[in-house]
Amino acid sequence: MTEPHVNRSNLPIGDRPHPSATSIDVRDQDPPHTPPEPLRAPEGAPNVVLVLIDDMGFGAPSAFGGPCEMPAADRLAEGGLRYTRFHVTAVCSPTRQSLLTGRNHHSVGMGATTEMASAAPGYCGIRPRSAATLAQVLRANGYNTAAFGKWHQTPARDVSPAGPFDRWPTGEGFEKFYGFLCAEMNHWYPVLFDGTTPIEPDRRPQDGYHLSEDLVDQAIEWVNAQRSLKPDTPFFLYLPFGATHAPYHVPREYRDKYKGRFDHGWDRQREITLRRQKELGVVPEDAELAPWAEGVPHWDELSEVERRSAASLMELYAGFAEHTDVQVGRLVDALSQAGALEDTLFVYVLGDNGASAEGGLGGTLNEHRFASGIPDTAEFINAHANALGDETTHAHYPVGWALAMNTPYQWTKQVASHFGGTRDGMVVHWPNGIEERGGIRHQFHHVIDVMPTILEAAGIPKPDAVDGIAQQDIEGTSMLYSFNDVRAPDRRRLQYFEMVGNRGIYHDGWMAVTRHGTPWEMVQTGRRYFDDDVWELYDTNVDWTQARDISAEHPGRLRQLQQLFLIEAAKYNVFPLDDRMTERENPKEAGRLDLLGDRRTVTFHGPGLRLTEETAPNVKNRSHTITASVDLPPGGGDGVIVAQGGRFGGWSLYVHEGRPAYAYNYFGLRVHKVSGGDTLAAGPHELRLEFGYDGGGVGKGGSVTLLVDGEKVATGRADATIPYYFAFDETFDIGVDRASPVTDDYPTADNEFTGRLRWVRLDLADDLCSDVRSENERELFRAAHD
């Protein structure tokens, strides 16, 4: 119960008054002064653990009938509740922003991912200060707070040592943060932040390192410290995994456990999963499989070679999912051993969107390669089958498995119109607050409902003001009413959905939807007009899975819902609709602020700097020059001067065996190398790379020239270049090549430049492809990494 003398509606809570001095001598003070009371949460407020899995569909986890064994989710569900009609926003950043603010994603500026932010209010990628986060509210009410894992909400231009840091996790209410701020991460060689400090783990895969395990190690250590030092203070632990987003990186034994389990194919898997779902009660007995997506082959239409590659990629994904959940189980065990589990409100969200179709119809060993329109053949995948999941692969399964992992619903991630993109399983476990064990809850809910649920459970009111800023309404509806009332009528009766033009509107079981695009078509031709989109109508009161379009039978109902969508969209900043993807990754096209803006020359002083692709100089599709001032040791030295990207795409200027060298890695398919000249003499030198871009489009080749002290020492070519994006999980590095290496001329670790690096300057030519980009805007690759 909230103390009557504590105003929790205006945060932070003000200091309590203290009595005035009544004497000169402290010994005569009456009444004697007492220490100020520390800020405390309301009496009975539970601990809160919020776990989020990335890119997992409703039909993947065993707790909801899927083939991926997830013992921790099963255990928590058996001791708590399964929510069967829980919805998210269809892609990553928007779901996370809504989860932590309790507002619709357009209301808090996250109509798409941070890399796709534009100037429009609903799409700017900047959380308004009038929408304080759950962590800010809990911390201001006496909770200790920490986040471990994927944070994909900070504006892309802010992710640099120059900040600002107010929209990093530690600026948004988390006292402790350990994780990464981008769309995805290499689980073997991650680049992380501890607070705002860039770090790389000391351990390597050969030492048993894996990012998911590291995150849970850190989380357990933090919880144990809280319990040891402040056992009476509740904590809020947010654990958003990078898994099961590509790349699928997992110890071999988890992958091998599923060997042969998916040879029956995705059509049969949908039938098996639906049967299990009915047995569990997470779908009704009359639920039907929703229609198969057009353009996707059925299993019996594949060749034997294609079936083998597809099955092996699904084996990999299933092992990845189980390994992630096993780490959650370690956290659950730690909470139990600390005596905290019984009074912990544990919310386990099994997906921030539906299963991802971004691996294409055949799957890929490098999702960035596929996103640029270069698919992998089944033969190529099978030739590398033994390496699946290790550091040399960056795999993603085929569309058919994404559809199967969304059983019984249709479509996938990105498609906000259909439940395959927006409906995910959720488990809630709170022994001290939930009476039933193993319960099923069918109330309709949305990710914006999580924050008000937690606040109500903690006895904390929704704040009117935070840091002097009046707060906009929390748009979510608390789910607490359903915890101990299985028959409670729905309190969320209306909800809109929108993502890259895919739209839907739900009202009292009726749902009107229109799909605007196909998520695995990375290359588009021609503009799609929103007025041309075809609307469908479903009565989910009797058609649980959106299996039967009844728009022709109920045109009046369809028109009513279409109008209702317009009202809701106008209310929540959805307009103007924006289906651009690649264009919005270019700050100029998107109309958003860029860190470097129009600067054509950038100088870096000394080694050590690590930048994301969004904050680094953009060398793609343009001529450029890199000049480095160095002092070399005897023998010419060794190591990296400057590099960007890694094994799956990037470039590096380095010294190899005492000679200058340059490597351009084209999507991991081939590495163009240029080196030459005599062994460099000890002492000061100026090393220079000149890259002459061919022009005539994006992704073209270019000439490479290496110079030492102004003298040309080697020439060569890169026949093709990466047009749009090197990698989300790699960085631009000065004096070292972090994470995976661009070239095998130097090792993954210990590739630092052995000389002294005084400065590095990048000189960029005018963007040679600005005209090409505008002329062929619909032919650009469709970036969908979130």
C-alpha cells in the first residue's frame, strides 16, 4: 500500500522535511535528529524480472506447442500463466520502446527501427521525455534497476563516445547496463558496453564463451549482490536476449541434438504443432491452420538437396532457442536459491515480433549477403553444414520455417496486419500474486500493457510528471485483473497495428487488415500505393487464426473498421505512412540528423576508437582516401591501422609482414587484397590508400592504390563493393580489428597495430550515387535487420 505522505505521482519523490535545530550543542537537541529515511518502494512491491526473446514466433517454443524445447518457459508456465493472445508490433525497436514505456510505438517516435528513423514525429526514433520508461518510474519509487542484453532504442547517431547518453539505458532509468545497442550481435565475438564504456569480453569461444551465457552470468551476479546488500529493496531486472535473432550462434551439442527432427518438413511441422497447441489449450479445438503464404514452396516441392539445407538450418535455430532458454533456467534457479523467486513477478515474452522471414526462401549463411540480393544455394549451404552455428557462419533459416514457427497463424515478422507478425506467447509467473498454477489466459493484450501491469502489481501510480515534465497518458491496460480471474472479460477491446505500411485494426474480436509488402523480397520494383492495398476482414471470435477472410460478406463492417483505423492512426502519430526501408537507412533520404552530416574530412587521433556504422564515415559507393601517420618499429611492424566490418563483409588497411596492405571483403564470398613494396623502414611514415569508385550505380567496384610517403607501392581492384550495410554486429575500429577479422592475414584477436599510430584521416568524395539512389530507389535492398 502506498504511504499517504509520499507523493509518487510527481517523480522524483522530494526530500522529506527535517526538524529545525533547537540548540547550539548537539547533545541538547530535542527531539534528536535521526537519519533520513531512504527511499523505499511501496510495502509488498515484488521484484520484477522481464525477459524478452528476439525473433521467435508463437509456434516455436514448447510452452506453446512448438518444436523448440524450452524447459525454463515450460517450468514457469506450469507454475504460472500462459497468455495466448498477447501481441507485439511486428519488429524489434518498436516493441521494445512500447514494452518499456506503456505507449504505442508511434506515440513514442518508434514507428520503425532506430536505423530507419525519419523526421516524422511517429518515426523519429526519439522517445519523448513525456513518456518516462518503466525503469525510470521504478527506480524513482525505490527499486534497484539493471538491464542485460540487447538495447535497440537509442538514436543511431547517439551511439558514439560523443553521446549524448541520456537515451542510453543508464540515461533511461537503469542503474546498471551490460549489453549492446544495435539490432543484432555476434554471440561468439560480441562488441558490448558496460554502462557507456565500450568493452569486449576477455574470453573466447574456445574458452567456452557465449554471449547469452555471459548476459545471464552478469545478471545473476547483479541479483546476488542486491540480495546480499539490500535484501529489503525490490529489484527490476530486464533481460532482452540477442537470441534468437540471426546470426544463429550456438554450441554444437545443442544443434546436434535436433539432428533429423525436421526432416518431415515445414508443412508437416505445422500440423504437429497445431495438434500440440490444442492439447495444451493455447488455441481452441476448432482452430484451423491459416493460409500458406503465396510464393513460398511447400516441402514436397523442394529437391532433396534443398530439403537437407533447410532442415539443417532449422536444427540450428531450434538448438539456438533451447540454449537461450537454458540460460533463463539458470537465472530462475539463482532466484530460487536466493529465496527471491516466490515474490518475483517474472514476465517472459517469447518474441518481440513473429518469426523472421529475412533469410529468404532458401535460407542463408550470411543474412547481410542475402539482404543485398545475393542468395545462397542449397549446395553452398550443405557444403558448410558442419560449420553451422560456429564463428564462420552468420546463418538464418528459410521463410518456410518462419511460417511454421508462427503456427497456426499466417505471415511473419514485419507483417503487422496478421498474427504471424504480431502474436507471441507470454508466460507470467508470480507465486505470491497468482493463485492458479499452469493456467491459460485468453484475454486480448498488447505489449503496451506490460508496464501498467507491473506498476499496479507494485502499488505504484502512473506518474503525472517526471523530472518536471508532464507525462502523456500510458496507453496500456493493466493485465492484473486477469491474474486470478480466468473468466474476466477483455479490457483491451481496441488496438491498431502498423509497420512499413502493413496495417490492422482490432475491435471486440473483429479485425480488418491489409498487407502492404512481402518481407523476404529484398529487391522491389515500382512504387506501391497504399490505396491499392487489399483489405481483409476476420471475425476472430469464431475464427481464432485469421483463416477465413469474410470481407465480401460484410462490406459494411469492413468500412467501419477501416474508418476506425484512420481515427486511431491519426491519434497515435501513424501518419504519414512510410513504407521506405533502405531509403530511411540513409539519413539524407530519411530527413534525420546524422552525426557527421556533410563533413568530407574526418581525422581520428591515436588508436582505440570504436564506432558503429551509423556514426562512422560512410565510404560506401564513393571514392575516398585514407591517410595514416605512423611510427614503425624495426621490421616494418604489423597489425591493423583502420578497419570496418569483419568476416562477413568489410575492409581493412593494415601492415602485414612489414608491408602496407589493404583488403576488401565482399560479403565473405571473396576478399580482394592489395599489398606490395619493400619492408617498411623503422621510423615515421605516411601510409595512404586511394580508392577510386567506378560509379554508375551502387555496389560497383573500384581501383585501389597504396602509397608510402607519397610514392605508389601497389595497385589493384575490388571488383564489387558492399552497397548498403557492412554489418550491425561489427564496428569501425582505429588501430585494431575487433570482433571477427576482415581478412585471414591477421588473427581474430591480437591484431593491434604494433607501431605508433599518430592519426588517421578519411577524405570522402561527393556521394557519387545520390542520383542513382533517387532514380532507382525501389531497386535498393530492403534492409530488415531489427
